[in-house]
Amino acid sequence: MNCKIVSTAILLVPLWLQSPAKAWNPEHLEQLRQTGSCVGCDLSSAQLPDALLSNTDLREANLTGANLLRADLRRANLTGANLAGASLINANLSEANLAGSNLSVASLIRANLTGANLAGAGLSLAKLPRANLSAANLRQADFRAADLRNANLNSADLTGADLRQADLENTLLENANLTGVFMPDSSFHP
């Protein structure tokens, strides 16, 4: 599917209206731009690189396959959002609420998730090399087969998280709570 880069300026360009079919709903994108809130909206495959979305309300939003490269999502509410396959490379998600969200196969390379709430989030097969998850709430998160190489999980709460088959090469885990964690070798950390 061929999607165009979306920004405030491009929304007004006539050529944009002639673009091929897209998955995301332009009315939802406009609602987000106008109000900073778009609960349950469809922004799947939306092109939002460098978007300024701090403090936005995107609960239950469909952002599958969205391009959020370098997006500012600080303190955004993404509870229950579907971000499967989304590109969040170098995105700032510090203190964002991603509880129960789906980030399976998402690319979070070098993303800042400091202090973020990812309790119960699905991150299986997610790419998180060099991501900063320090002091994040990762309770019951599913990291099965995720790439966490060189990630910072210092002081993170991983209580009950599933790390089976995850790549933890050079991952920082100083002061992390590993109670009830399933480790990459399928062992259980009591």
C-alpha cells in the first residue's frame, strides 16, 4: 500500500487527495490534529514521522504499520492501542501509557521509553536494540523472541514478564525487578 507523508501542510495539498487508497481515516487524523485526542481511531499505516504528539489521547487507536519515526509521544495515552508492526525508531515515549497495547513486531530501535507504562503489553518479536526502558513498568509484558540487545532496563519492573527466546545480549538490568520472569532459556526466575 502506497501511503504519503502526512503533516498539517500536506493535508491541504490537492495532490494528496489524488493519492491511492490508504488504510488510515483522514477524518481521524484531522480530529487528532485539532483536539489532541482520537480514542479508538484508525491511523493504521499513517505516515507521521517527527509528529508532535506529546500528551495526546490515543487509547484503543489502531496504529498498525504506522510510521512514527522520531515522533514525540511523551506522556501520550496509548492504553490498549494496536501498534503492531509500527515504526517507532528514535521515538520519545517517555512516561507514555502503553498498558495492554500491542507492539508485536514493532520497531523501537533507540526509542526512549523511560518511565513508560507497558504493563501487560505485547512486544513479541519487537525490535528494541538500544531502547531505553529504564524505570519502566514492564509487569506481565510479553517480550517473547524480542530483540533487546544493548537495551537499558535498569530499575525496570519486569515482574511476571515473559522473556523466553528474547535476545538480551549486553542488556542492562541493574536494579531491575525480575520476580516471576520467564528468562530467554525458558527458566523461571522466582
